[in-house]
Amino acid sequence: LRDNRIELVRASWHELSISVSDVSLSDEGQYTCSLFTMPVKTSKAFLTVLGVPEKPQITGFTSPVMEGERMQLTCKTSGSKPAADVRWFKNDKEVKDVKYLKEEDAYRKTFTVSSTLDFLADRNDDGAVVSCRVDHESLNSTPQIAMQVLEIHYTPLVKIISSNSWPEEGQSIILTCESKGKPVPEPVLWTKDGGELPDPERMVVNGRVLSISFLNKTDNGTYRCEAKNPIGRNSTEYVLIVHDVFNTLLPTTVIPSLTTATVTTTVALTTSTTTSATAISTRDPNALAGQTGPDHALIGGIVAVVVFVTLCSIILLGRYLARHKGTYLTNEAKGAEDAPDADTAIINAEGSQVNAEEKKEYFI
């Protein structure tokens, strides 16, 4: 071998060693060692030289990129032997849907590998780190990496946050308009029902915050917050409903009133009973308005009162008839009206003991 890069390291009857410095791809091939003895002894070895891939480069990126535009990033590395492996990552998460291309160089000894990442720009990708990673056996587990930070411009995203979920009259409320966009949105614009704020003294705007004090029913309406930047504008709405002051009432128990029926001892028993029944059936004005359907307790009370009144009427009527028996006359007193004394009355009576068997009494 006639090359200054090749040196003889050891030579003996048993071993012959050489070293090659500054190895290149041209050093790859078959090497033969011959020992000139009788007979001549030879040994062959094949040297494989790895092509180290160059540091990858990312092309196709323009900054900034508008949301919704299509991006095509290409990662390319040359000089690898065998062909290097190229992979894409977005914030340390591997992207699988990519295009891979491998080309042999002019002398058919090394390869140029390229990979293309194709996607639509999204606001969530703003600030994301896209990296291209090249792995090869010659790199000793230390991959080569190229990185690119994405800059995506997008219209503002607007949201209103309320400090009071149940606003009541006399209270205050703070509405905060959160807007996020790139570039940063300009100061927001507050409107009510499509026009300006009607009461600047109570409705104070401080940057993105709208404060309303001493709420009343006239503050009801739709409040709009609008934000814009050079890319576009966006808005959102908040419907304010001011509620009446809520009073906490203690629970009360409704005690039904008892109706007393008074029965008089008169002949017009039917009239008295009807009047009592009518009075009982009158609806209690304190009854709950939400009750529907028959009130079984009320019906039972009416029936009990009617039965009680009827029994009382029968008892009173019986006692009345028992005290006023029918008037009856006998023939014993006939002719004795003008007698001066009892003996004369008995003697002069029309009836006598002779006709005693004909006297009869009739009870009505």
C-alpha cells in the first residue's frame, strides 16, 4: 500500500497490523494480507466506511404565517451511507403523516434524504417548536436536530367573564372582556343593545373591564365586547338580567280554622242545616294557590258536620215531642164545671160509676 495515511503498526511472524487515518469513502473495499512462506499464506478483510450525514436544514418557512394558510416544511440531509432516518416532531410529539424521499448521490456511494411536513396553520400552533431529527448509526446515538419556531397570526378570540352570576337590584357587576389574538388586539369596544352605553356615570369602562354600579331594571339588555387587530375583528355578547331583591321568608304552617255550627230548635231544620253546610264549604282564603284537585280533609269535615247536625236535630225533635204530648178530653168532667165543691162535681157529673166501663182514653 502506497498511501501516507496508511501506517504499519506491528509486524512479526505471527501478526501484521496497519492503521488508516483520515478515513474516507474511497478507503472502503477489500484488504489482503499475505505471508510469504512456503507455501504463501493470505488472509482477506472487507472494510466498510459509513457516510456521516450532514446537519439537517429546514426550508419552506416564512414568518409570520396567517391562520388557515398551508405550510410545507422540508428537512434535508446529505452524505449519509447508508441512508439516514429523518423524523418530524412538534413540541416533542412525533408527527407521522410526512413525505419521505431518498436519493443516491452521483457516485452512488452516499444518499441525500429529505422529508416534507405539510399542514394548515392553526392558532394553537403559534409558538410551537417544529424539529427535524436525523438518526444514523455513525452518530453514536446522538442525533442531529434542526428546529424552527412557528409564528402564526390570527384574529382575536373574545370571551366575557361576569363577577356576579345572579345580579340583583342595588348590587354591582363587573364584566371582563378577555381577548387573545396575534398581533395583540387593540382596546376593546363596549356597547349595549347595539348602541353606546346609556349611563356613563354608573357604567365605567377601564381598559377591558366594564363596571356597573347600583343595578336596576333599566340595565337589562345585551352587552357586546368587540376586539380587533390587523388580521380581523371578533366580538361576543353577554345578556344581563337584573333580578328583584330576594327576601328569605321563614316557613309558616297554615292551621285550618274550625267552623262551629249552631243548631237552633226551630221547625225550619232544613234551612238551618243547609246554611251550615254552605258555610263549611266556603274555601279558606289562606289556602295555597298551588293546590289542585279535591280537598279530602275539607270534604270529610263537611260530611261530619252534616251528620252531627242531623243527629242533634233528631234528638232535639224527640225531646220536644216528648214534652208536648197531645191534649185529650174525657167524659168524666162533663157537667161539673159549675159545682161549688169537688163532691158536688162528682155527683153532678154526667158519667157515673155505672158507666165507668164506657169511659175510654185516647192518646194522640
